Amino acid sequence: MIGALPLVIILSAGGFTRVPSHPWLYMSASRPATPLPDSELRPNSDRLEALVAEGHPYVDLFSRIDLEINSDGTVSERKLIGRHFLTTEGIQEAGTTTFSARSEVEKLFIEEAYIRLPDGSIRHLDLANIQVSTTTTPNVFSDVHHVALPFEGLVPGSTTVIRSTRVQRTTEWPLPWSEVYPTRGFAPILDFELNIAWDADVPTPSWVSDAADLTCREAGHRRLRCTARDVPPLDLEPGMASWIEAVPHLVVSRPQSWGDIARTELQLIQESLSMGPVVAGVGKLLDGATDQMEKLRRIHRFVADDVRYVALLHGKSAIAPAPPARTLERLYGDCKGKVALFLALARQAGLEAYPVLVATDRITPSKLQAPSWKYFDHMIGCADLREPSRTICMDFTSPYTQTGDLPAALYGAVSYVLRDMNDIPHAIDRPQFVWDIDLESENEIRCNGTIVERLTRRFTGPSAAEMRSGLRGRSKDERQKWALESYRSVIGSRYEPTFELRGIDDVQEPIAIASTTEFEGEALVDMDEYLEPDAWLNHYAGWFETSNQTHPFVLQGVRIRSKSSYAICEDRTMRFVGARLDLYGAFGKLTRSYRRGAHDVTVETLLELPSREIQSQDLDRYRRFLSTSLAQTNIWFRTRKDGKPLP
Amino acid sequence: MWNLGYNRSLEMDERDPLASAASDAGDPVVRSVGELPDARSAWRFYWLSVATFGFYLLAWIHHVARRAWPARRYSLGPIPLTLGCLCIPVCAGFLYDCEVQIRGVAQRGIGRPGRIGGVVLLYLMIVVAFGLTPLRLFWIVPLLLLPVPFVLIQRRINALHNIGAADPHTRISYRPVQRVIVGIGTPLLAAGLWFIDVPRYQQSFSPSLAAGAAIPEKDAVYTLTMPNASWRHVRQGSLGEGSDLELSGPGEETWLVTYTRQADEEALEASVAQRRAMIFGSGNVTAYEEVRLYLDAAEHHPISIADYYLENGIAGHEAYVVATALLEDRVVEVIGYTAEPRVHLSEVKQLVKSLAMRREEP
């Protein structure tokens, strides 16, 4: 939902005017008389030269935050940001500054926004150009608004200055107040400053930081001042399991414990559950189901498949689930609404079920420095079964996973079980092998050298869910087209396989992509030897490569079984086969054996890379293990025309 | 019996030379069956034989056989007899006949002909010594020794020529063609000695490596550990071009050679495939097995160990054990070979499989 503001300013208060279409957004009614001193709006020449030499496209000259915790329950966060652009790339990247605000519980004041141009002149932002948008994620609707300030006339050497204030009404938010401030950005910050002040009758806020270059000290009565100079930019890599964990943070919050958060969230869920019973019609859902696993499976399938995902995250709804009856009536809901419905149904079925908060972008519980709800962005449901005794967790927003599996991305994520008030967050256990792939090919090498390959690629467990999520929404023709393209991307564009795709619509079945391909050629016509790469094994193993250099890589465990059989022309006999592989390494193993017959050979290969987090110092060794192991996977055998088979 | 020359024919004796030899203790009765072979300088004859790599001996035998023809001992003409002398018993018989005939003539003219069988015995001793000792590894040794019995025969022939002559010495110089042959053959002989026998000498008589010793001692990314004390260094280039280590093992045809090349990750596969094609092309491979594993589980240096067994008909059995390892940015290939797989294959395997990456000493 994006739209330019028809800035018909009709309200004015305290020097600010309220934007009528966005009553939570205020803008300064007048331009500031005196911009900041010129010396503050450009780096000194030595520093500037160094920044240019280091290749930075832009730099934050200062980033100052003044946080006031007021006795009336409001928290005011005033920001002053000065950004200097060194290159046109920097302008392309960060020339438009964006703020976010929750419109139902916050107000945002744009106090001033202007550019200091290289010639020293000042150009104020045309407020009519300010843009407001909400999230564009399909089926997600919330009161989070993004306010974008598209500065005009930016050229390298310019500096933008923005002063804004966000005021939160914490009394309207059920969970204890907290803020998590990153102390690094995508560009260097020459001067970072955070000042915290609180009223006399406000509990002294707790604060904690893992930023080594941040210095915090008391700056008077009920005041705290944290500063950092010459903060380097974030060192990010595409393959990072959690880029947000690479960002040092300062957490400021009202004193609270994890138990406080659990208690409050459970209370919200309980309130939701108590708002009317689940309709009786759902009772048929469990008809005939006798054992707990079957009951759980039926409830999981109903909530995940028949209740579609639509998130209405306005105000308190961002953390309080909708009542199950309402979710059932609408047949849609968000993650916590679905969990609430699951809890209601599970309790009706006599299952012991509970909700679990998940921080999908975090994998290290110890990096949650202080209790705060702000880390978590998802909720799943779990149930403890008695016979056999096991815990099963389900993500009800994924209709692609079978009961017992989570989407692959959730394994290893930081979670917080909302059951025991003394519990603390922990990472969701990763199975040893999240990805389970079977490759089976039967190759008939005919006397004229043509090879007919019957290949089946089978995905089980979470890997099937990943494949299913990409295929289920496609028509039959689109699936065939996808299958052809993916086949050709690995084997080559000359071939015309026929495909049969199975298991896409039934989550209890593995996904199977079966293909038959005829390769015209002269295999074993004039040559005694046959050699080919194990192309599919290499292709799928390649998914688990990483280019990380400085950040850990989370290896989601993979097991690939490849079984290739070759039947050769009867006028030839099988003589010798290729290398047995016993490649056992620090990160897994690759084994292979050949089984030779008079006129055929079967090659069985197994690659196992168990789940683990690979630290940066081990990345080269991991890369070496994977690439070196895969380099040994050529399939080779030698035949002889009219020869006798060897014993 | 040879005729002592165109003007010095002796009386004929119809007795079989063999029978004459058998009754050596008695008064031999010989018969003249041809002309006395030409006299020639013993030393020049010797060197001509050496410089022609022994081929001149065949010419000499042919000459002697032609002069002596028809000898009863063999029903062979001069050429078949000459070729037959490539066979040890025939050659021994020929020398024996020479001795018998010389003795027959000598008893009448020289007076001290020597014991029959001495030359044959010397010839057989040379042959046996050559066949049963490591001397056979040096082709120069038989080349130097083998003409000696023939030279002794020639000396006696010269002596027969000198019976009654005023000048007892025979000074017969090389003919021009012989000079050319000697002029070409002598440097060839020296070159062969330098390039073939000297390395073999070093190979055979260099000190053996101690059991358990790790080689190479330095400047290599790998080490091999000696399984026993029957391996010794061989000069580089003796067994393979561009190698960086060469060892000879027990027996005559057991060796090991290593190569080190710059490489990328694909090089192991390429190197193994290349060596496999080479060995498959070299003979009848009847067994082939390969396994690939990591030399160490921590650093992931892959190694391929391939066993080849070849059966080449009458040429016998051979076995190769080839270890190919990717050590950082280099491919190390260790090739062990034995022509006596039943005897030496296990220790060849043990040595090849001892390939390990060299660890820097702390």
C-alpha cells in the first residue's frame, strides 16, 4: 500500500502539522532557522580522503538518539542523523531515508530534513514528496508504516540531515517495553551517541550491549550516555545464517525476565482461547482417530491446510492471537492465531500442546542479550505425545510439511517455549539430516550406443516440503516446464526427457520427480570404457556450498543416496569397475561401492553431511572436503567385447 | 684336424675328435679336416670383440668353423654352427672341439698344448657367474669376460702358426674396416658404460635404506616409510622421466618411482585416469581395484590406491601399485612395480601405501 501524501495539512499542534491521511504522522510546520554548523556536516579532509580510499559509498557523520522514558507511559525516541554521500552509488543506495512506526501505538514527528550541498547551500526536503507505505508481503497486513524521505538534488559531497521523534504509548502494549538498537550500520558511523533519560517514578531501565566499541556511562541523575566513534560498517556475507547476529546491539528495556514475557504472552493466548468455544463441527475432524499421533496429524493438517495464512497485525494483534472461533469462522489466521486454534483443538483431543515463540532470523540463544519480545517474529505449536513418548512441533503456516517436520529454515532457529516460566530461549534441534534426497537411475546402454535413462529423484521430510512449496501452486504444465528446465540446467539443453511428478499434493508422500531420457550416442560401441560424472549428486551437493569467509556457515544436514545401474549390450562383458570411495572427513562422509555382474553394474553412493554450524576458521576445510569429495565421484567401468566375464 | 696352413698340412686321422678327446690320456690320433684358422693378435682380437659388442666373436666362430669344416662332431654347416653358438651348450661344445683339435695338432708341433677342457671350463664359469650373480645387471661384464676363452683359443692357434717360425710373435694389425669398427664401437662402449652400467652400479651397490626410514629426507610434501632394508636409492632418470624419487627394491625387477606435479582439485582424477589408461595399454590386466580415501580426516587430502595385476603369457606376471594423492596444491604419484608379484607384491604395497603427508616439525 504505497501512495504519495496529498499533503493537505489541516491540523497543527506544537509547531507540527498532522498529515490527515496518516493521523499518526506529524511534520514540522516551519523550516529550522539555523541548520547545524557547517563543520558538522562534512568530514574533515583527512577523514574524507581515507573514507574515499576505503571505497565507502556513503558515511553516517553522526547518529544521535535521545531516549526519554516518561512517567506517563510514553517513550520518546528522538533521532538526529547526518549522512554524507561520497559516490553516486551511495546516493542510489541510501539517498532515500526510511523510518518505521506502528501507527496504532506510536506517533512519528518529522522535525527537519534538509540537504547541505557541496557548495554549502541548504536545500530543504519538499514535504509533499514524503511517501508512506506498508508491507508488501502477500497476506500480511499491519499498522507498521514506512515513511520514506526522498531527498531531491543529491550529488556526491552532499549531506542529508534528518531529525525525527517517535513516541510510543507503552501502556497500550501488553508486553514489557524494550528497544534493541543496532550499533553498526551498512556504512561507517563516525559518531554514535545514545542518551537515555527516565523520569523519577519510572523504574531504572536495564541495558546491555555486546558492542565492544560502545562506551556507556552515567551522565547525571537518571541519565545514561553511550557513545562510539569511528564505527566500521557491517561485514556481511550472502551465506550468513543470521546476519542480524553479526550486528552488535544495545538492548534497553524496562526491567523484565523471560518469565515475564512468557507469562504475558500466555495470558494473551489464554484470553484468546477463552473467547468462545471452538465450534462443534470440528469434532468430526477426529472421528475414528484413536491414537495420539493420528489425532495430532488430523489437527495439523486441518489447521495448516484448511485455514489459510492471512496475518492481520494491527496494534495489539501483532502479539495477541485471534480467538480460535474467529479463526475457524474466517478460515484464515496468522501464525499465532493458527497456534491458538491448534491449542484449542488439541485440548479437545486430549493432547498436551503448547505454543513456542520463534526468532526466525536468529540461531544463537546466547546472543539474546536481555529478555525482550522484540527478538521473536513467529509462533509454532508443539505437542508432547505419550506413546511413543515424543515431542512434535508444527509450523501451521506451512501447508507443505508433514506432521513431525518443520520447514527447513526453522531448524536451528532460536525458540522460546511458552510453558515453563523458568525456561529460557534455546535453539530448535536440527535433525542430523534436514535434507534427504534419493537419486535412482537405471541406464540401459544399447548395442548401438544409445543410453536410455530412467531417473527418479526423491525428496523426503523437510526437503520434500521445500520442493512442494515451490511446486504446489503451479499447474501441471508449469510443473512439467519447471522439471524440464531444472533437468536441462544440470544435464544439458539438448535432451527431451518425459516427466512424472508425484507426491506434490500429498504431504505424507515424498516428492518424486521421475524422468525418462534417451541419449543418442556411441557409448561402448568402439570404446571399452564408460565414464560419466554423477551429475545429480554433484548438483544437489552443490546446494550446500558456502562462499562465507568471515562468518559461520550453518550446514543444514543433508543425506544424498545415489544408486545408478547400467545394463550393457549382451555382446559385451563387464570387466573392471571404478574406485571404491571411503572418504571420511571432519564434516561427513562420501562412500561408494560397485556391484558388478556379467553384463551390468550397480553403483551406490552415499553422501552424508550432518547438521552443524561451521565456524569461520573451518570454512576452508569444509569447502575443501566438499569439493574434493565430489571431485572423486566420476562413475567408471571397463568392458570387453565378446570377452569372458572375470570371476 | 686343422691343416696347419697351405704348405703345412699334417697327416689325417680318421678318428672322431670326440673319441680323441675321450682318450685324451692316450696317444691321440687326429685327422686333418681343414685349414688352421688365421693367426691374429690376441689383444686386437679381444678388443675387436669388445668394441663390436661381441658380434665379432660370431664372425670368428664362423671363420674357425669354416676352416675346420667338415668336423664330425656336428652335422652343422658353418653358419648354423655359428648361430648355434648363441646357445651355451653348443658354444661350449665348439670350444671343446677347438681345444681337442689344437691339442691334436700341438702334440705333434708344440709339445705343451695344455689340458683339454680348461677353456670350456673358463667359458662355463663366466656364463654361470654371469647368470647367477648380480653381475648380470652390468652388460659390460660379460662383454669384457666372454671373449677371454675365445682369445685363449686364438692364442693357441697363433702358437700353432708359430711352430717353426723365426719370429714367434704374431703381429697382425687391424684391417681398415676393423679399424673403423673399433673406432666407432669404442666410444659407443664408453657411452653405454657411462649411461647404463654406472647408474646400475650405483643402484646395485648404493647403501640400502634402513627399515622404518622415512624418505625423502627433505624438500618434499610427502614421506614414504621403508618396510624393510631391501630398498635403495637409484639415480633420478633411471626409472622414469621427471621423477623426484626412484628406488630399486628386492629382486631384479622391483622398483618404485614418484612424481610430484602442481595440481588443482581435478588433478587427482585426471592423474589416476591417465595412469590407468597407460597401464591398461601396457599389457593384459587381469585384476584392477581402486579405493579412494582421505590421508587424514582433518585436512581432507584425498588419496587413490590402485592395484593392477597383469598376466603377459610367457613374459610372466607383473603388478603395479599406484598411490596418487592430492597434497595441498600438488599431486604426488607413487608407482610401485614388481615383475615378481608372488614374491614381492606385499612389500611393494606396504611401501606405496606408506605414503603420508610430511608434517612440519614444531
